[in-house]
Amino acid sequence: MYKLLIIEDEPAICTSLQFALEDDYEVYTANTEADAIELIANGEIELVLLDLRLGPSDGIEVLKKIKQLNDRMAVIIMTAYGSIQSSVDAMRAGAFYYITKPINIDELRMLLLKVTEYICLKSKVHYLNDKLTKVYEVTGMIGVSAAMRSVFQQIDKIKNIDSTVLITGESGTGKELVAKAIHYGGCRKNEPFEVINCAAIPGELLESELFGYEKGAFTGAVHRKKGILELAHKGTLFLDEIGEMDLRLQSKLLRVVQEKEITPVGSGVRKKIDVRIICATNRDLRKEVAAGRFREDLFFRLNVIIINIPSLRARVEDMPVLAQHFIDKYNQKMGRNITGIDTEALNCLCDYECRGNVRELENIVERAIVFAEGPQLTVADLPEEVVRARRSTCNGQGMLIPIYIGENLKDIEKKVITKTLKYLNGDKQEAARRLKISERKLWYKIKEYEEGE
């Protein structure tokens, strides 16, 4: 039921309009500008009937203040016959339409019906635009490594089932992108995808955010608010950093998972919901259970399907495609035309231990594009700590050799052999040992490369 506010300085008119409309709308009334602004600022008002002559206040000025508080709110102006021009001016200031006094209730009902249809349509447009943005964000999940191919296969297998999913992995590996891929690739894709970070909200506020609350449930609860679980009905709820949720709230979440029902704060009424729950954590929940910080029964309820996202260190072969993806992304954002990254700079990235994983890599590439002066990213464009890691690796255990998708196998073999020889200062015996081939075969390959030049 839509919330309708009648702003009229004549109490008798307010009462009659409220009586006529209360079967179809949740009606509120205000006789002064101050009361109206307070209701709009504190409530979830969606429709307003505003008298153009509001005692000492100018209705158009009140309209402007309403629009400043909520530009999407639909306002219908009520005006006398003699002030049609003023009502036109009000429409220019943002009013949806106007109706003349004395009010014809049937005409008003028809007008309100049109307004609610407009609000519904506008809400769908905003939702679809937001959803479209989120769908495009899923393309940020990129990888050609065996580890990531396994993740993609798991997503494909579970996208259309309702089982609870637990996504594990270090910070910055892309756990939310996996959750989005499951939602938008599956049968719930046309329904809401809601996200809440359990680590970002204090425990006492997290409960009301998840379950919602009734008016008067606590100090400051001046109106009823739907929780994110209710907003996600028919869709998916992604609970990020589930390991940070306090034990008391974990018991309430357990009921949601088991019974598929919620009880808003301050209410004794249970509501059935249909929500697929996907959780993510960078903690070892088994250790959290052993330490008494996570409920064992909830863990087993969430631990139905586990997808582990590998760290970037475990899939260095994805570095070239990820780097190019971020180059293309920030070229578009910054109006740059960087064509790629040179071999030495890519080697630096491959040697660098990205503790922040893909998120840190993106930050590095973004910074490099800001400072790049040539057509390609070079070592000079990278942060000093990344370059230092390269020097340390080259002086220590070894170096990485970039291999690109579609590269000729013979070229790859030549690259590996020549780079290994260079790294070992031409020591063919040691090179053959590391490459696990005979010295004779190595000599043959070197001769073949020399003749081909």
C-alpha cells in the first residue's frame, strides 16, 4: 500500500480526503509546512497532495523543499479555479499534475492511480538500470588458468539450484563477482540481488538492516522499514564477510536458512520469504567454530556448496589478461589510449606478491595509466614496491616468463629455453637439468634457433 501525505491547512478538508482515500492508501496528514517537511524527512512517503495556498507558506516553495528531500516523490497540486497559472508554474517546479477545488473524489482517484502506475514504471526503470550495471560488472571476473576454469564450471553447475553457497578466498579475489555470476546466470536473474557486508555494520544495526523493523520498535524508529531479507524476496541475498556476524544474530540467521521466514524487530509476526542465500568469508570457518566464534549448526547449514576462489599468486598465468582488462577499463574511464604493457613491466607484476589480489592489481594498473607517458605501460610507470619485488626475485630464486593465449608452441619453447640460459649465464648443463632434457637435445635446440635467425 502506497504512503500518501495530504498537506492542507484546512483540517476539515484533510479529514474528508483521508476518509475517502484510506482504503486504498496509507494516509498521513499535515496542516503546516513544518509538519509536512518533518513527515517527509522521517518517513517513506511516496505520494503527496499539496495545497497551493498553505496558510502563510507558498506552496511552490514547499514543493521545491519536498523535491530537495526526494526528487522522485510524486506531488499533486490542489488549487482553486483562480490560480491555474500558479499550478502550471508548480508543474514546472516538479509537480506531477494538478487538480482543482472543490475536489472531485472520483477524478482524484483516477489521477492517483495514474501516479502510482508512473511510480511503479519509474521504479522498474531504475531497478533495470541498476541491474544492467551489475550484470556488466560480472565481466570483471576474468581468468584463463585451470583454477579459474574450475570456478567457472562450478558456477555453471549451481546457478539454477537453490542450495546455500559459501564462497571462500582472500580479500580482493572477487567473491562478490562470483555471487553475481551465480545470480545473474541463473533462474533468479530477473529478481533482486541484494548485498550486505556483515563486517561494515555494527551488530546492533545489522539485525534491523537484515530483518527490518516496525514503527516504534526502538528510539528513532518513526516508520516501518523493510529489511534486506524481505527486499531480496524471490531473489538472492549475498552476505559478505559472514564470519564477522555476532553469535546472537547467527541464531536468527539459522532460522531464516532452516524455516525460510523472518520476524522484523519489534514484531511478533513471522513472514515467509523465498531467498537464495550466498555467503562469503576470508576466514576459516571451521577454526572459527572450534574457537566458539561461529555456530556449528549454522556452519553446516551454510556449508552445502563451497567455491574457493584462488589467490592471484596461485594463478599468475591470469596476470596478462587481467592487466589488459584493467588497461582497457581505465583507458575508457580516463580517455587514454594505452595499448598494453611491455614484457619487463609484466614480469614485474608477475613477480610481485599481490596480497590484495585482483583488487590490488587493478589499483596498480590504474595508477600506472595515470602516470604513463608512452603508448605502453613500462617499469617506469609502476610503483617502486612492485619494481623492487622484481629486482629481488631476479637476484634470488628465479623469474617468470610471460606466455600469451594463442602463442605458437615452438615460440613458447624457444622463449623458455633462451630465457633459462640467460638467467643461468649460459650454463647449458644446469639449464638442461632444470628443463629436464638431455644436454644433447639442448645443444640441438640452440643450433636450431641460431640457424633460424
